[in-house]
Amino acid sequence: MRDQEILKKMTTLARETGERVLSLPRPASFRTLLELRAVFEGLDGPLQALLHERLGALRPAARWVEELKGRVPDAGEAWVVDAIDGAVQYLQGLPHWCVNIALVREGVPVIAVLHSTVQSETYTAVAGGGAARNGLAVRPSQKTELPVALIATSQPPFVAKDPGDVERAGRSLSAVLATAGAVRNFGPTSWQVAEVASGRIDAFWQYGLDDGNLLGASLVAREAGASVTNVLGQPWHAGARSILVAAPGLRQRLLDLLPPDGGVPMQVL
């Protein structure tokens, strides 16, 4: 099956999954971390099972990144899926969540779909085939000065496990706030990166390992023509400890501001 045909089936599945999420009863309230995990697993488990069944039928030999403890294999194919990307917002009753599906081949994302049911919008990309939102090609912004830029940032899950990443996130925020027009966090990391692809957001940066959220979205951004690097200006890849996705005219200005990530890139399997 060709990649464009796989993309169509992935897109249909992402939209179907999003509709299922939207039709679910309001999540139960929770007071503790243990209760939060129980509520989320009760919602996410059946959705992940659906994705595994349908995607597994498309590429039976592909592995699942979450079953590899989040590590991306450098040989063969692998699925990276998240039925409710932005689960924190979803559980709080906020609209900032999406369905995130990516197919990785030889360690590199080759097909990606991000679908926001609430916004009725879908970002798609195929390696070498460009990126689109609702079927129309997208491009990053043409801005060249930070004082007019809207820039976003976020943090990986469980970032507190690495105090260095927390410290670098704080220093980088101070540096960018002093120059940029506005700095915001709009919810799921993947969707914010895709919004850089379409020019709604001018740049996004983050410290820490976050392959699951970044693989598909990085393909959308790269295919749209955005710069996708780490904070040292090197091409971003699975296992990198930082990411900067930016309109080309803002890339170097942000690289000059952001502190080094201070980590050795994780090796893929």
C-alpha cells in the first residue's frame, strides 16, 4: 500500500477516534494522582485498542513505540499513536486536545495525521509530499523580527525527573520573554508544532525528551517549510533533548537566545 493510501486511512481513523472521544461522558472527577491515572486509563484504553486494531491491519509488521518503552527503532516501521494528545486539558474540560498518529520508518517519521475534533481541523503530511490542513497546503509565517512574533513553548510529561531541563526551560523563557511579542502555551505540543507549520504560531521551543509528541508534528512542520532543529541548530531527530520549530526568518534569532540543551542525544534502537 502506498503512503498516500495509508495517509487516507489514517486520516479517517483519526477523525473517527476524535468523534468517539467527543461523544464520551464527562470524565469523572479526581483528587489524587492515583485517581487521575484510573480515570485516564479507563478512557484511553479502549481508544488505544481501536487504534492498534485498525493500524495494525494496515502495517502488520510495524511495531508500537509505547511497547518499546518510548524508544524509536532505527530499522523497520513503528506506529506512534495518542488517542487523546493533550489529556491534561481534556480531563479539565478544555478543548485543547487532538488525535495524534504517525508512522515511522527507519527511525524517521514518514506519515503524520493530527486531528482536532473540536476545531474540525486535520493536519496531514507525507515525507516528500508537503503538509496540509483540511486538504489545503500550509506554509510557515514570513516574519523576521521577534517583537512581532507569537511564540509557544511547553514541557514534556514528567519533566521534573530532569532538573536540568526544568532549569533550562526557565532560563529560556526569561530570554525569549524579553524579546518576543508574546509567549504562550496553547495545549498539546504536537498541535502547537503543527500550528507553526501553518503560520498561526511563529515558533515553538521545548527542552527534554518528547518523541511521542514530536515525531508526527515535526514531519508536518518540516514538510511545510519550517525550520526543525534542536536548540544548537542541528536537525531534530528522535532522542534529541530539545527542539526549535520556527519560521525560517526567526530561526537564527531564537537560536541566539536559547541556552544549550546540555544533554547527549538518546540513541534509537
